[in-house]
Amino acid sequence: MADRNQQQEVVMSLDEQNPETVKADLLRRYPIKIARKRSKQIVVNKVGACDDVPQISSNVRTIPGLIGQRGCCYAGCKGVVLGPTRDIINITHGPIGCGFYSWLTRRNQTDPDSSEDKHNFIPYCFSTDMQDEEIIFGGERKLRKAIQEAYDNFKPKAIAVFATCPVGLIGDDIHSVCREMKEKLGINVFGFSCEGYKGVSQSAGHHIANNQIFKHVVGLDDTVREGEYKVNLLGEYNIGGDAFEIDRIFKKCGISIVSTYSGNSSIDDFSNSHTADLNLIMCHRSINYVAEMMDKKYGIPWIKINFIGAEATAKSLRKIAGYFNDQKLIDRVEQVIAEELPEVKKAYLEIRPRTEGKKVMLFVGGSRAHHYQELFNELGMKILSAGYEFAHRDDYEGRKVIPSIKVDADSRNIEELEVTPDPGKYSPRKSPEEMNALENQGIKFSDYEGMMPAMKDGTLIIDDISQFETDAMIEIFKPDIFCAGIKEKYSVQKHGIPLKQLHSYDYGGPYAGFKGAINFYKEIDRMVNSKVWGYIKAPWEKNPELTATYAWG
Amino acid sequence: MLLRHTTKEIMERSALTVNPAKTCQPVGAMYASLGIHGCLPHSHGSQGCYAYHRTALTRHYKEPVIAATSAFTEGASVFGGQANLLQAIDNIFAVYNPDVIAVHTTCLSETIGDDIPQIINKAKADGKIPDGKYVIHANTPSYVGSHITGFSNMTKAMVDYFSSQNGPKQKTINLIPGYVEPSDMSEIKRIAREMGISSLMFPDTSQVLNGPMTGHYQMFPAGGSKIKDLQSTGNSLGTIAMGRMASLAAARALDAKCKVPYEMIDLPIGLQATDIFVDSLRKMAGVNVPESLSIERGQLLDVITDMQQYFFGKRVALVGDPDQVLALTKFLVSIDMYPVYIVTGSAAGKKYQKALEEATKDIPHEVKIKVGGDMLLLHQWIKNLSVDLLIGNTYVKYIAKDEDIPFIRFGFPILDRIGHSYFPTVGYKGGLRLVEKILDAVLDRKDRDSTDINFELVL
Ligand code: SF4
Ligand code: SF4
């Protein structure tokens, strides 16, 4: 594994540059007001004694005209959180575009044959395709009819409705239409007011999705399923089959997943998920709300885990075993780690000589820019800079800063559900004493330490990086690999630098768990050592002079 | 089964679109804007729209697609987006310095009713638009029409903002290529060049969305219609507009504004449509068709006649954008194929529907046409009686796999193959490529389905 001590040496230089000077370079071109705002979103990392780090401004408004990579509230709600659930008919209420773009574009693998009814609506796109009539006279009638038609054609067990920008403006009450149709059809019908302009990024949509799922689905089915060590896996969307790999490992260990939010998921699993005994959070940003609410209402504690990286996977498994505090599970987990880890080690030891010291930048999402550092560390690569698109301060600096986060107007508009213990179903899974004892053993509940404390001093942390800053960082540092998304992919590659997509995985994966780690090492080896980047200069550009034999004269 | 809930039974649907065969206006406007040299497309709305549109175009072209947004928040949605657009214009010129910003609206800004020309005027008055730089706009509400409408509106905006009669008539012909690929735009220009005709094309995305790998990223690549060329389109002899839905509006506007007459033709897909294109060019410019083009034509016809047995009688299902679908239908019919199921996503009107009916009237099978339909309907037709070949965008592969039908990717978007950016499907050369694709698909299937006894070496 990467030598942590060596990593922690305090240097305020970054790849032989002064990070403060680099920061100034990034800001120089900007109009003064913009420079001032961006300078709070670009921070030179410095980790203090108690893991305290400098404050970074994040989850703030996108600057018009600056060109970044964020999406909208609808994308976070319909695309990210609800998209991977196969057996709900998701109707986009709005003009055709929003539904079209979120149709099958997120690679959420699912296995419909594993549920009894085998429903799978993921390959379908449902839209009310709003026309100007509806914009003028209102779209509720068309929505009502669309729900009816969805029911008549497909007989689903649940229908969800997602509002897009114009819907909020024309004042359609999607929730009352849903209530009415729920009554009429006798199936679960519920809506999400996730108009794209809400909040400042897809993050608002995650929150809205969490709220509605919690309100309309969680807790509907009290059946206690068979199985030991019951957990929910939250914020794992099964891109490229990640959740399948985690499933595989859990099965080997004897851990039962009640529900995954929301990779390879069924709405039936959500309804039943309050029967689990522990919530595990992968992507903290997109799903922490459900975990918090389940804790309050049902008494299920949550811990942050990370299955990206071999060492991180092992550590997460041990945390889970520690929580259940049962020797059978502890032994089983140790046995699984002992079985799986050697092969992973063999893989990275073989590859590492070819990747050691290569430079990486990661600008992506709300958790992956942190998680993937584990894998790069295992390959001995150097992380120069990282940032998120839509994270909040707690994802950067750790949850300890939450009390000091000022709630601005954009966030205040996103509903915070009032949650109280359920009179019938609240049952704390551990007594306060047990919780204390576990905390003392190092299992932190309801906590996430954030990305910055895990990064070296002097690295540049850049929130919501702009196109201009992206190009400048590449020019300045010439990284060996750049991790981001599809919109950045080809501009970065035109610079002659490979870009690894960490949303879609470039159609590869899985990268989670032990087998996933091996896939990732091989993938990065392929990318940073490929010949194909070496052909940019044609022979006549390398040697422009003509030889005497052929020259005139 | 991928589309496991699709039934044979067809129920009337009037409110629910399932598996659309079209998308929204702004993405077409963004694509058209990228066909102006040095232009930064700008989406006036919340940032989700531009994120989606950039993503869709990026996946289709595997090239950088750069654009900006007004990034509306809830406040802007209530009070209007003027402040956001003004700030965006300021920042864009300061940081990225394009020659042109091409603003298109979104559902959101249209529903609010932002007055873009007024905001542009204010930007001008406030000195936010540097000398020699331009901000143009098109209204592209997505609850009207489709991505083709957006393309058409932005193409027309190029005329509205730039075209003028600023000098004597030139022996130049304007070419409005329609919503086609960068490769097609190059090919259309090449044909004109081959005929010795000087032409101005707009929009022109060649060498913008199929640029070379150089090791240097250029936000504004070499291609695109130049401003001075757009300005002088008003001095040209005439305009050839290809694809009614995408190009008519601009051609008409240019005629009205600068008295440049136009010829409205189908997209030059296939032998006869290319004949019409070449003949229109010949007549308008008063030139002879060179031998080189006659050879290209003859080669295409040669392959068609040699392989006619494999085209004959094949039942085809076709889905896509109206201009493409019409031209392709005529081509398929002309080589003795039977396009029996035809769906366009965009509602293109009664006349358009008539044109499709006319083109397919001699097919000795029941022909089903839905203008303004979706892919669920197409799939249901196929479930009732199958076809030999499917043609459409990448989403059609789900139907192709489920029903085990040979499939050719054609149209927008193509997310899983390359080729469309580099190899045209217009002109005689493009016709050859289409014919090759059709034969590959049909003959691969024949090989696959042959028994060991009737498997053939030579076909
Ligand atoms: S809100 Fe309108 S413009 Fe934006 S993606 Fe949706 S349909 Fe397109
Ligand atoms: S980290 Fe990436 S995949 Fe996960 S929710 Fe956040 S954006 Fe989505």
C-alpha cells in the first residue's frame, strides 16, 4: 500500500510549483468580482493537528458564463437517485428534452430477473412531452392522462412523476394529481418537485429524491426478511456493476443487504429497508439525508464506508464486522479478506512500476474525487489536485463543519423534513453504552471525515472547476491522467492527455471491491502507458529539413 | 429481453410519449451555433439544459462541445434572467473571448418570457460587447417542435443577424445543408467545388466537430462559417436549401431580406436526390457537371445494379428526423426496398405525411407511417409483423436486439459507434457508403442464418 508517512511529509510545493502562485494564475484572467468568488473555491490544502483544513466555499451558485460541468436538480433527482430503480415508471413531466437526455445514459446495471415480477422499466423513457398548449393552459390534465396511459399499457406497481423547469413556473400541482391517481389506480403514485432551477446543482435533486422516497416508500413493508447482519447500502448506483461486486463480497461474508440505494434496486426493497440494522454510506453527498432520517425515525445508525480501493474495502468490511461485534462475522470477514487480498496485491505490485509517480487530477461528482484517490495511491501515483462538482463543505472538510455552514437562500428552498421517532417502529439498534463502546473502538457513527484531510499539504482543492481553470491546470502541470466526466473528456484528450471518466467509467468497470480494484489498476496502466498518445507529431514535424539528395539544387 | 414490457397490443396514447424519436430545440440550436467559426453557444436557462445538450452532442461526436449557460437559480426564474445573461456576456468575453455568442433560449426562459433582443441591446448600451464581437440569438422553446426546429431557428438567426446586401452580386451560391453531420457538410462543399462553384455554407460544423488530434486544445477550432462569409450571403446568386424542416426558414428569410432566390430540395441522400442537388447547382451557377462527378454517380449506380437482388423486397423499418427520413425513404424505394414502417419524432405536418405516402404508394405491403410518433409504437408494429432491416439512431439497438433484426445506425444521436463524423451519407460517395452499410447488414444476416449446406462463398 502507499506509504502514508511518506505521503504526509509537509511540503508547500506542488510538483515543483508554488501552489499559491498557481492559484493566482488561475484567477488572473477573471473580472474582479469573479476572481474574488473563485478564490474562495480554490484552496491550497493544509491539514492541521485535529484534521482541520482550510475552509472552502462550495455548494454556491454557478457563475453565469464561466462554463462548468454541473447539472441540475432534475438530473440529481431523476437521473442519479431514482434512475437506477427498475420497477417504478418514472414519468418526466415537461417538454421532451429532459426525459430524453436522462434515458439510459447513466449505466445503472440492474438484474430484473432477480425480482419475482421481473419488472424493468429502465430501458424506457416516459414523458408528457409538454406542448405550448400546456404551458399556457396548464399541464395537469395531460399528466393525469399520461399516468393513466402508463398504467393501462404497463400495469406497474408504482409510478413516479418528475417536474422539470416549466412545470414549477406554470404552477402545475403534480402532488395533487399523484394523490388523486394513487387513489384511483390503487398503486403507489408520487411526485418530485425537482425543477431544474432549484438549488445550485444536482445536489438539491438528491435531497428532494431522498425526502420523497422517505415520505412515500420507506417503511411501507414491515416484513422481516431472513438473513443475518442486515444492512442497507446507500449511495451505490451500480455503475458498471459496482454493486454486484459488493454484493458478491457481502454474500461471501454472510452480510445481507436489505436494500441498495439505488443500484440494482426495486421499490420493494426501499419499502422494507427500515428493517435493516445498519446503514452504510458510499456516496455521502447524494444520500446522507435518508440515512439521517432513518436514524431518527427508526433508530438505525449509519457509518461511512468506501468500497473503492482494496485497502478501503478491507477496512470497510472490518468496520461492519466491528459494528455487529459477532465473532462469527469477524472471522468470516478476515477469512474473506485473506482470500481476496493477495490477488489484488499481486496485481498492483506487478503494475506499480509502470504507474509509480505519475500525476493525477480528479474533478468529479460529490464523492468519487475522494474515493478514487485510494486506488491511485495503491498504484503509487501522485494526486496534484482534486475537487467536486456539487459537493458541500462537509464533503471537503468533514462533517464536523456542518454546524458552521451558513444556509443560503438557494438551500433554504429545499425542504428539510421534520422527522421524529416512529411510535411503533423506532427501535435503537444499539444502546447508548454499546454505541459509546463502539465509538471507542474507532467506529464513528454519523460521520464523514471529508476529502481534504486525506490529501497532502500543498495540493490544490478546486470546487466546481471551470473550463478555463481546467485548461490552465493541464497546461501548468501536464498531468499523466485526468479524471472527470464526458463533457471534459475530449477537450482534455485534445491536449494529449488521457481522461478517465469517473461517472460512466468509460463503459468499463466494475471498480468497486477487490475484483473492481484489479480492473481499475489494469485500466489505468492501459491509459497512462499507451503508445497511442505518442504519435501526435508526424515525422515531417519532427524532422522538417529535407535531405540533400532530394532537395532542389 | 430489454424492452420486456412492450406488447403486441397497441393502445391509443395521446398524453404519454414512450421512447421518443426526437429531442428538444436547444440541442439543435447549439449544434447549429457550433457551425459558426469562433462561436460560443449560450443556453439562456438553468444549467441542467446546457449540461444535457453538451453531453448529448459530446457523446454523438466524441469531440469537445463547449457552451455556456446563464445558470438560472430560483430567483432568476421568478424575476427574469436579464441580470444573469448580462453577467454571462461580460464573463464570456473576458475569459473565453469568442467572436460570437449565440444565445438560445430554453423552456424556462421562454416560459418566463425573457426578451433576449432587449437584453442584447442593453449589453451593447452598457459596453459589454467589445468592438467587432457579436451576440446573436434564437428563440428555441422546447415545447414547440424538436431539435430540428431549434437547428432551423438558429440557422435563420444567422441570416437575421448577419446577412446583408453589402456589395455587388457575386458568382457565389449559398448552401444551407440542413441538420446533417460535419462529414456531410464537407461532402456538400466538395461537390460544389468539384463543379467549380464558389459557395458559402452555413452552418458548417466540419472541422469543428470532427477536428484533428494535435496535442493542443483549441476552444474555437479551424472550422465554421466565417462572419464575413455569413455577411456576404446576401450578395450570392442564389441559395440551395436542403431539407425543408431544417433549412427552409433561413432560405426564406434570406430571400426576403436580401432578395436571394432559393431552391428548396431534399437532403441529397441517395442517387436521385443527389442528382437533383447536382442539377440544381448546375443550373443555378450555369456550369457543366464535370466528368469526375459523373464517374462517382456511375460507380454508385454500378453497385446498386450489381447488387439489386439483395435489396429487392426487403422490408425496412425506419425512424428518425423528418428531412432524413423522407430522403432515405425515397432512396430505399428507388433501389426496390420496402420501407414499410416509418416514424418521425418531430411532427412535420400533413404535407410531409403526404410526401411519405406518395413515396411509398407502390410498395405491395401495408405501409404504416406515423409523423410525430415514438419508438414504442414502431416496436409494437414490428411485434405484429417483423421487418428485415431497421434503420435509426442508437436507441433502436434495443429493438434490434430484442427482435433479432439487422440494424443500421443512422441519424441523431449515435452514441455507440464512430464514422458518422468522418464518412458522409450525402452525395454519390455517401450513397455508396449507405449501400455498403445496407449490404453488410443484410448479407451478414444471410451468412449467419445460412445452414452449413447452403452457406455461400460468393455473394
Ligand atoms: S428544460 Fe427544456 S430546454 Fe431544458 S432540457 Fe428540458 S426540454 Fe430541453
Ligand atoms: S459521486 Fe458521482 S456517481 Fe456518486 S452520486 Fe455523486 S456524482 Fe453521482
